[in-house]
Amino acid sequence: MRLAVTILVALLLSVAGVAAGGLAAIYWLQRPNADADVKVGAWHANLDAGSEGAGMFTRARIALNGLLALNRNETIYFAATQDDAGNPLSGACHYEVTGMSPAARWWSITLYGEDLFLVGNSANRFSFNQANLARDGSGVFHIVVANARQEGDWLPAPAAPGKFILVLRLYNPDPALAQKPASLAAPSIRVRGECAPERGKS
């Protein structure tokens, strides 16, 4: 009887350990910036993405999340899941993304939903790039990210309280930036006005 109890306890502990390990692995793999090497403002970059030196966890995370990474020599990817204040990006808020053009041959900012798919919207607009953004007299661009239609360069966000991710792609960055990605003059992400209350909260 004692032996049977010991075996049962051992089996239960083994199952619990495997379950806990599996859940931890899934959580880690699904985090967009799980192994970020560089953080600049609200933006993170994993410099192993698209490189020959990417480890199995980096490759698994990219495959699981469905984000295809070009060769590290060609592109640097920065992702933001939070605003400058450290709060998760949410469709309940209006944001202003401002900055200067990064030092790259081509760059773009794209919005993805929490499921890492593009967010459908009436404007059929999913990103901005260096060619289609307006700039003020100082060369600064201003992107309004919100669920409701806005004037100017508007990037539609999911309905509240849906979370989302912004991805900044730098294609063929200047050598100095490629060598030191942390030197990026990253766009700021700030909330405009008050966020709408989340459902069930006052």
C-alpha cells in the first residue's frame, strides 16, 4: 500500500512538473519581446531575429508568433507593446507616435493585434512608411493611433479594450545604427487625453 501511494505521488509530481514547464514555455514563446536584447524607449529589438546565430527558443518564438524575420544583415525589427509610460497599448486609448525618420534606406511602422495579425478596419490602413507620412516644418512625423477615425495620419487600433503591438522595421539601416541599434532615436508613444474605461470598471 505504501509503495502504491509513493508511486502515485511521484506520478502526480511528474505530471505537475511537466504541466508547469509546458505552460512556462508557452508563455515565454508567445511574448513578442521575450528575449529582447535592446530597449530604446518603449521599443524592444531582438538582434538574433533573422540571424544565423539565433537559438532554438528565438526560432521557435518567431515561428509560433508568425513573424517572418529577414536576414539580420538587412533588417532590424523593433516592437512596442507599451507606451512611454510603461502601460500596455490598448484600443481604449488614443496615442500619438512622433519622431524623426530613422537612419535607414526604408522604414515602416505597422500595427498588429494581440493575436499578431493585422487589425481589419474601414480605412484598410495597417501601416505607415517613410514615403506616405506627412511631416511638420522640423521634419517630425505625427501618427495618431486610435480606434475612432482621426484627422491626419491615422493608424486604426482595435476596438477597446483590445491590446495591440507596433512594429518598427528598419530596412538596410545605416552602418552606425546597424552596429549600435541602441543609438536609435526611437519614436515616442504618448497617450492623448483620457483613455476610455475598460468594461466592468468605473
